[in-house]
Amino acid sequence: MAADLLKKPSSTSSQHQNKKVECADSLFDYLFAAMIDTLRTGGDQGPRKEELLAETVRAIGFDVGYRLAESIAQGRVLAAESLEVNVMKFICKEFWIEIFKKQIDKLQTNNQGVFVLRDAKFRWLAPFTANDESTRRAAATVLNFPCGLIKGALENLGINSTVQAEVAPAVPSCSFTIKIRRSGSGSSSSAPLSAR
């Protein structure tokens, strides 16, 4: 029996190791809600509580996004001549499909390092049906995780950025604004956005 454990893996077991492992959406939803609840009720209860919660959720999202991008982008080559646009297209298509089972609905850019990703039916905001201030705050807390996911993925792909989310008036619609941080330049310009 012990000798069996020390055998070299067969080709079928190495193929099995390369298969993608997924969990049910309902399991993720439960774990995500439990994580937010645990972070909200534990730790610092001071005046910066919500800010610290947002930072922590973003940091967890960053780590997950960084690792996911590495896994999803493995073996893909992104053209260097328009790297930012190609990376954004990768985020809107392959990365978004891997996580949310759909492409982003709209990508806009001002061609100066600002990209806006719009999702008309963001799955993680579907439980938020009311359109009052407390619902919008709760939705904003949830959006910290995908902000971290996006930032982590971009960082892994060589793009330093800031990512902000906004809940649209018609929940579950939202948008993510990505500003590319270019070395040696100030903040990105606020030129008009064009569709991609």
C-alpha cells in the first residue's frame, strides 16, 4: 500500500491534476457572505470600521485576482504594442467569463489610461433589490472584492492601476473605473470615453 503512494504519477493522474476544479456558485455566495459578515463583526469597531472592511475585502480580492490571472492567462501571449488595450480585452472576456460566466457588457476608454467596464446584470448584486441608501452601501461593500480581483489581475499582467466601483441607479448594474498608473506621469486625463 505504501509503495503505491510512492509511485510516479501516471499520465492519467497528471492529466487529472491539470483539470479545472470549480465550486458551486451557491457555495461561493455563502462563503463570500460569511467572510463579509465575519470581517464586519470581528476586529476593530472604531470609526474606521467600514474603511478597514473595504481595505481587507479589496486585499483578499487582489490576492485571488492575481492568482486567477496567472492561471487563466497561462499560455496566452498578449501583443506588446497595445498591451493595455489587449489586457483590458482579456479582463472583459476571458477573465470575466471565468468568474461570472459572461463577458462584460461594455468597455469604454478615453485612450489615455482610463477604462470603464460596465456590467448591466452583475451577479453578485442580484440579491440587492431595494434602491435605498443602506442597500447601496451594502452593495458598495460587495464591490470591493471585484475591485481587488481586477486590480490583482492587472498587476499580475504588468499593469499598475487604481480600480473604483460604482453601483448604478438600477441595481444590479454597476461599473468599474480603471485608471492606469504610468510611471513618470501624473494622474490620467479626463478626456471623453469611447466604446471599445
